[in-house]
Amino acid sequence: MISVNEALDRVLDLARAMPRQSVGLRQATGRYLADSVVAKYASPPFDTSAMDGFAVRAADLAEANENSPVRMPLAGEILAGRPADAPLAPGKVVGINTGAPVPEGADAIVPVERTRSLGEGGARGEEVEILRAPSAGDHIRRAGEDFGVGEVLLGGGLKIDSRTTGLLASLGYGEVSVTRRPRVAVMSSGSELVEPGNPLGPGQIYNSNLFALTDLLTAFGAEVHPLGVVRDKPEETRAGLEAGFGYDVLVTTGGVSMGTRDLIRPTLLELGADEIFWKVRQRPGKPLFFAKMDATLCFGLPGNPVSVLTAAIIYLRPAILKMLGATSIDLPWENAIAGADFPKKKGLTFFARADRARNSPGDEKSEDGPVTVVPSTGQGSHQMKSFALAAGIVRLPEQAETVEAGAAVEFVDLASIC
């Protein structure tokens, strides 16, 4: 058996970045940028008005106030999307809309609220009274204020979300270069498995692994292809595995321990897969199997559901993120305090399900100190309820025995990754 860190290193050594592809901007959310995005022009591209009002020369209005407003002739109006026809002449003002280009010669914008129209019935007349003296630069958004030409705005490997989509749209991108999603085939093995929605026969259980893995791997960024269930028969196992070899990653559940019907590992080896490791010093998921078949990475996960999901989080998530070219692939472990004893066996890294203790800082989203965590009820690798309801996972080191209350531990919030 090898350690968790060594197993993860071997997985990441073989995880290769996927090729790039172009997708429409509407399909880009959740994808990872293949290249850095560099500004081809400044934003704003020209000086623009931040207010509806009047473009003015501040020096013309130095004496304006509400008791002694300055009357100015109006030289037309500038609308957004329509530059001024001529520079602003001294002694005049021009109406301007928010976002419209500031005309040459103007150095301030007077908001409409600080003026009085001299037209009849509220209509804009040929003159306007300015009720307050402006300062040069008032309410003008300067060219390049947001970013300048040649500025790196988004780095390669960044995950695209609604914020970055908006920025890309503002730059005029109809398509964007992203990393192709890894194509991951998922297959469950076991003659006892029944698809949800069907009645259970004697000795049968529902196939939860395929559903949970599909959702989890999709959340990690993979393009998931469920291959269904193979029974514990050599010919079915062989055919199922061969169907998965055309994908970037093949993930199986069950069939990797030492039972007489554990056929996944021996069949993969018979088919020529190169075994990278089998068995890791961890709980849950000790009989984890990892191999390579040509260009396909093969993960043989144990059959118990908690082992499946824990192994997917610890090993498959960073592998998929590396294949996507993500800038950060590590789990977001945070410091926590054990609020109760965490029993464990020495010699195995233990990924324990954990809940936040009552009145823990994490409950109030407080920044005042680390979260306090306690063991979830039910730590068996078959106990799916405790995983489904747990706040997160605590990583307890291999050489430790019972980790006592008050000790520092590492904790990852499941809601942040699932």
C-alpha cells in the first residue's frame, strides 16, 4: 500500500491538459479559459459622461450658485452612441446623456439636478441656468479608467462565471477559447445492483453510485458518459471496460477488492492496462485501484458509496481540474478545531465526515477563528446518510491515533466543492 500523498502525486503525474476548443459565449459559463485575455482597446474607449446633464467648461461657471445662477446658451445635445459634431465653444453648454462621449473643449459635467431649464412648460429651451459651480473633471469617466490597451484582464485557467462572461461580452467576444472538458465514462459493477425506480428483489440494492458520481464529476467540470451497470460476469465486465477505453478517463465502482467476484482489476490487467497502484493507506477507500490503458486513465473505486464519493473528491477532482488547466486544483482545506474526539486507526489517513459544532464560527459565517467540527454520526463506508448530511470532511493524519477534542484538524466544506 502507498500513502495518500503518493497516490495523489501518481494520479496528477499522468493527468494531461485537454486540447483547446472555441465555444460561443453563451456556452462558456463553467468552462476554463485556454488563454489569457488581453484588452485590445481601452475601457471606456473615450471620455464619457457619468450623468445626464450638461457638458461645460468649468471656468465659464466659476461664479455659479443657487442665489446667483449663471445663464448659458445651449448648443444642442449629445446622445449615447453619437459623438459631438464639433468642439464645445467657450461660453456655451451642451446637453449630454449618460454614456455619451464628452465633446472636445468640455472638462466637466453638470448634472441636470443642478440646473434649471428656461423653456416653457418644462420643455428644454435655448438657455439653461447652472445652479452650482462645477470643478474640472466632475462626472467624467476618463478613457482607460477601467483598463488600458494591452492589459491582461483574465488569466488562462480561470473558470468562467457570470462576471467574466460580462467582461468578455464587453470586449466583443462572441466566442472564447476554452479547454475541452475531459470525457469521463462511469460504470458500476455488481450483480446486486438495480436501477432506481424499479422494485428490489431479494439481496438487491439500488445503484446509487452511478447517479452520485455523474453529478459529482459534472460539478468538477467533466463531460460525463454513464455506461450503466455490468454484472459480475467475466464477459460482461470485459465488454464494459472495453467500451470505456475511448474516453479520457474511465471510472468504475466495485470489483477492485479481493473477492472471487471482484473482476474489474484482474480484467483490466488482462486487457493490458498498466497498473500504477492498488491499495492506499486510507479510510474509506483502501482498495483504490489506478491504472492507465493507452491514453485512458482508469480509476477503480471501491463499491461502498462513501468510499466512492470520498475517492472522487480526493483524487478525481484534482485530476479533472488539472486536465482543464485550472489555476488551482487543490482542495480548499481550512483550519478547524476538533470539538470532540475523532477515533481512528493508526497507519491510515482517515477522511472523517464532520458536522459543525453548535455556535461554531462557521455557523454564523464569522471570521473570528476556525470552525469547530465534530464527527458525524455513522462513519461506515456504507452509511450514505451521514455523507449526504455532513457539513464536510476532516482529514486526520496517517500516524495519528484518536484525535482528541481541542486538536487542530483540516476541514473541507462539502458545499464548496459538490
